Amino acid sequence: MQIVRDLFGIVAIFDSVYKRIRELLIPPKAYSWQTLIYLSLFSGIMSSLAVEKSPIRDLISFCGWVFLIAGTSWYTTDKPILIPGTNMPVGAVVTGFLVSVFAFGHERDIITTRTIVLWPTISAIITAIPEFFEGSGIDYKRQIPKAEIRQRIIVLVGCCLILSCWLQLYFTVDKWARQYPSLLADEFNRSVFVVRTLPRSTKIPENGAIILNRLQPLVEQQITARTWSDVERWLLEAQERVRSLGEQVIENLSRQSGKEVREGQVQSVEEWRLWNVDALVNSNNNKNSYRLDLLAKWKGPSSNPQSYHLRKSCQIDPVSRPANAGTLNIQTPGEKVIIAEIACEKAAKFIPGPPPARK
């Protein structure tokens, strides 16, 4: 007998679930929210079967969105559930999201930055609209809400506007970080609205290091295996020569970045023009050698009024070698000559403040 009772209990549970599902899926009458949802599904299927980029497809898609928004709004407002601590129904949030996606999304990216930013404000407006009408269905009339309701609406809309502003600020700062990644190497201790949630990385600005790494072989190519006298003359004009090479490097990086953006490989990096290349030469009279400092100076915004720069030092020493075909300006093979050897640091160094003045 107990087995029979258990079986009847299971059947009763399934029957109850079936009735609830049937009430949810089968419209009680033609004029219902289920009808609108089914019309939106039908419009979506017809839109997917229509010819691409045609007015008919756009019209069907538009009708599908209208049916979906209307049906969702109707279903969620029958028995509204308020968000705890507010007078905003959950249905208004869902409907506001659909309206925001419909108005500001597109086929490639359904959810865009503008969709997220305007979602709270649209939801607040949807919550406020019914307060200006009295009645239901087609039998309604306009009204001015009572004072306490108007106050509640103003507070709700104002809070949602502030939330939208904070969301916009987040996306703006994120865009700056992607376009100017060197900003992430800075300090944010004195910022009143940007908070670093992770410990500051000791990693130097990547783009500045890339510039110096591209510049280094060009400088080495102009110095390696040249006679010492030629190198000393080159060092007299090192600042102008390095600046010219640095401009070429930055131009090539900007062109390469633009090409990658057009091919959809990476996001745009617009900070190359905010870097300046310079050089400093220091002589060591005791060893008759020179130190060439390759500098990448940041001209963009910084928490330090004096900004910062990256430095990669190269040691240039005279070395006696037999002349060969690879030695420039030497016509007598086998002759002992003094040529230059250059050795640069493997990694650039991050230095706060401007570089030292040229002596």
C-alpha cells in the first residue's frame, strides 16, 4: 500500500508541474503576453530566413523586438517583484535591458558599451512611466503623480543617472588604458575615483621598452666594427642621430599598429606619439670609453609633474682587431686597427622624473 501511495504522490506532483507549465506556455486568451512572446519568436525565425540586408528583414526584426519587449513587460508587471530597498520592479530592469539592446545594439555586437551605460536610466524611466497614467489596457487617462510619488521617482531616476555616469566613467578609463597602456605603470594613490584593486606591477611601460628595443639594433648597426675615430665623430652628433632613428621607429610602430587594427588583430594603440626618443653621451677618460644612454621620454599624463623616462645604457669601448672585409673604412687587410665594440643592457630601466641635462 505504501508503494501505491508513493506512486500516486509522484503522479500528483507531475500533474501539478504539468498544469503550471501549461498555464505558462498556453495563452488563456488571444490577448495575452504569451501571444506576444510567440509572435516575437516567429518574427525571429522569419527574419533569419529572409534575404540579408533587405528592408523586409529589417521590418520583421523590428516587429520581433517590439513583440518581445511588450510581452516581457506585460509578464513581469502582472505580479511585480521589487528590487530589495527600492521601488523598482525586477520586470522594469529586464524590460530596460531589452529596450537598451534594441536601441543601441547591432548585429556584430548585441551588447555594446552604450547598452550597459544607459540600461539603469532606461529601467528607471520605464518604472516611472506607469505613475503618469491611471487605468489599464485601452481604458486609461493621464494624471500627475502625488507629491510623495514624484519625490520617489526623482530619487530613483537620479540614482540611476549617477549609476550610468559611473558606468560611463569605467568604460572611459578602460578605453584610456587600452589606447594608452603606459598609464597603467603610474600611481593612482591620489586619485579620487580610480582605485587599483591589484598591487602595482613593477613591470615598466611596455611600449616605451618596445621603442628602445627596436632602436637598439639600429644604433648598434651604426657603431659596431667602425673605426674608433669614426665612432667618436658619430657620438658628437649622437643626439640628433638617435632622435632621427627614434622618429623612424615610432613611425613604423604607428603604421604597424594601424595595419593590425584594420585587419582586426589588435585594438588601437594611440600612444606612440606621446613618446620621445633622446640620447646622452658620457665619456670615461680613464678607460677612453663612452656610455651611450638611449632614452624614451613619456610626454603623456602622469601623477609625477616631472613625468618619467626609460633608459637603456650602452657601453662603447675601443678594441684592437686585425682589419678585414667587415671593418669599415679599412683598405689594408691584416693591419691592426682600433674599432668600436658596443654592449647594451638587456632590459630598459624605469626612472621617475626627467633625464639629466646634457653636459
